[in-house]
Amino acid sequence: MTFEIDCLVGNDALEIKWKDATTDGDHITKEHTRIQVIANAGYTPIRVMFYYPNRQQAMRIQQTLETLYQGIGGHYYYGDSAWTYVQERTGVNLKDILVQIANERVPNDAQA
């Protein structure tokens, strides 16, 4: 079975998501298999998801995925912890940069 890794830094295999809709239980099976293969290959699976879903079913699936990552020795960051992880790992405050860009794109009269 073949899987893509969004970003490989040393032995850290990062899965980077803006937001994950996680539609069904099959998603959990695929993700579990993916992180198991990554761990078996000697890498640490790390999931970075900037925005947590708001649907109950999707939230339950994310909780299960978090448990899977932790159980295999990986890491799972979401919401504020994802932004903090990126800043601590890179020294770049990505969230502030994106907020600044968004604010620059809003017309002056709409900001008031």
C-alpha cells in the first residue's frame, strides 16, 4: 500500500490539514492503516489540523484519530495547538501572518 506524506522533516511525517470533514468510519480505517505504515517505516506520524470540525460525527472521528496517533507514538495537533506547533517548530507565527494578509485585503470601510 502506498501513502503520500505532506511534509517529511527528519523522521517526522506530517499530515497537514486546514480542516477535515471526516465523513465516515472508513476514514478512520484508512487513517489508521496510513499511520501504522508510516510508523512501521520508522517515521513519527504527526497530524496538524488548523481548524477542528463542528459536526458531532466529525468531532467523534477526530477524537478517535487523536487516540490512534497517540497510541502509535505519534502526535496530533488541532486548533490553537496546531498554530502553536507550527510557530514552535519553525519560529514563524503563521496565524498572525494570515490574519494580517486577510486584514489587508478587507476594504478600509469594511474594517470599521
